Amino acid sequence: MAIPSLTNQVNKGVGLTNKNSYQWSVSSLNLIVDGPYRSASFSVSRCVSQKFSDPSEPGPGLNDASTPAQVHKQKDSSIVRILKESNSLLPHVVLASTLLALVYPPSFTWFTTRFLNVLFDEFDWYYAPALGFLMFAVGVNSRESDFLDAFKRPAAIFAGYVGQFVIKPLLGYFFGTISVTLFGLPSSIGAGIMLVSCVSGAQLSNYATFLTDPLMAPLSIIMTSLSTATAVFVTPMLSLLLIGKRLPVDVKGMMSSIMQIVVAPIAAGLLLNRFFPLICDAIRPLLPPLSVFVTALCVGAPLALNIESVMSPFGLTILLLVIAFHLSAFIAGFVISGLVFHKATDTKALQRTLSYETGMQSSLLALALANRFFQDPLVGVPPAISTVIMSLMGFSLVMLWAKREK
């Protein structure tokens, strides 16, 4: 009788790898030969059971019933997982907030007119606490060494600066010029497009980088902080060169903005992560859904407040020009950084980071400058539209690149 061949078939069928399992299968097969045929099913099932049995962890058929504590733990882990993965909903939430702001602007105007104006006297400051919270979330998920490592990449920091204050202004001048010469729009519209290209980077680019490449977030923060700090000198010079009007920028206000929006929240997150790790572990699952909600407010509120500018007679043409401007900036940052850093081990991550830095800028600062220093209200229309388009395009890239990485 071909017992060895039958043994091999059983072993192959159930994948026996354990010595004890093998011995048990042989003894069971002996029962098949010597005993009645009905013992065959019993022996094979025992082989399978023996294969999956382990003294340290119960297999199928053993302890199938979960205790209430285990069920509760599984539910808790499921909730935590859902909270952590809520960032994947960000593009959909941004799109929904945009549509809601278009259909019913009061759904977002409360964000500035009722709550934040109590905290901040000027309209321009409503972004401060919201962006500060996003930077706090970045700090909680970072370490001091991450920022120290970012300072060791001066070439990348310089490339980000060039993207902000060289590539972007050139694109702004080009689209601002053709808006007048080719599309026949008023010169104030062209000035508004150029003004958008003169301002510093947007803090939302830091959060976008964090969602796509978390290890690059400190580098992105340093790039944006540097461009914001030096904007008090660079923005007036660029506005004089491109528009022909020197726009003074409040040095004290700019530095205060950096402290409130960037330095203080990130420092708080880093300190909390270092000295109170248990608290960080407790609040970390809650940060993604809250960040998604705050980002939706940051996108919907500017659109709701500037809905008249978007719906102006020149709105559609300006919208297309602003889209082309930002799209060109995103592409330029991605392509040029790929050529410069093609030998780097993290080229793709650098390309995405520099694309965000070049394509996303502080359009709210441009809007504030337009409202303060230009008598023609049309100058503020491109910055108002840019605030929305920049956010939508940036977080659309987050969705695209995050899916590719997965």
C-alpha cells in the first residue's frame, strides 16, 4: 500500500511544516489503513487542526468566542483607524466646501464675521488660528531632529526660494501682461495677477507637503518661513519692478504672523511630543479629522467672502488666467527641481515639495495689499480668486500623489 505517497498528498494539501504535525499525520494514516474508512475524514481534520495549533496562539476551532473586552478593543481600534485615515477625504471635503460656499456663502462667512473677529481685529488675520492649528498638527507628528536635518539641505532651501521669488514673479508678469494685451482686460486685473506673484509662500503648502511626504514637511516649513520673513523686503521691490508701484509691507506685522502661524504652534507640538508623549498618543488620532475640517474652512471662507469678485463680469476670464498661472507654477516647480536634483535619493519627494512651494502663495496677503494700497477694487479680484484656486489645485495634487505613493 502506497502510504508514503498518501502521506505526501496530505502534507501538501494542508501545508504541514511542523514536526509534530508530520508525526501525527503518519499515525493518522496508519489508522486509515488499519481502521474503518470513516476515520479518514477524522484524521485529515485532525491534521489540519494540528497544523494551525500553537501553544502561544489559539487556532481555528479553539477559543472562537471573543470576550467582551476583545470586542471593545477591536471597536476602539476601528474607530482610531477611521480617524487616522480621514485625511483621505480631504480632496472631497475641499470640493464640497467650495460648492457649498458658492451655493450658500453664509455657511462660511460666520468663520470670520462672528468668531474670529472677536479674537483678531483685522479681517486679514482670520487665517492665523486655523493655520496655526495645522502647523501644530505637523509639530505633534515631527521631531526636532527633522528640522535640524532640513537645515542641512541649503541647496533645496535655496531652490524653494528661487521658485517663490524668481520663477513665480516671471509667470505672474507673463499672465498679467497677456490679460491686458491678449484678453483686453483692465490693467488693474493684470496688476492683481502680478501682485499675487510677488507675495511669499502659503502655509497651506506646508500642510499639503505633510500629507504627501511627511518627512519633507520640516523642509517645506523652513522654505515658507524664509520667504515670509524676507517678503517684507522682497515684495515691495517686486511690486515696484512689475507693477510700477512700491507697496510697503508691515515688518512688525509680518514677523508677528510668522510667530503666531508657524513658530509657536510647531514649537508647542514638538515640545508636547517630546515631554508628554502619552498625551500626543491620545490626541494624535483626533488631529486628522479636525485638520480636514479646518482646511475646509480655510478654503470655503475666502470664496464665500469674495463671491462677488468671483461672479464679476470678468470672473470667468480671470478664473482661467489664475488657473493657468498656478498650474504653470506647480509644473515649473516640479520639472525644474527634477532637473536640478535628479541625482538625489529622494528626487520625487523634493519635486512634490518644491511644486507646492512654487504653486501655492499667500494670496490673502496679496488681497490685503490690494485693498489697502489700490483705489481700484478690481486689483483685488485676482487675489480673491487665487485664494480658492490655489487651495483646490494644491489639495487635488495631494490626492493624486498620495494615491500614487500607496
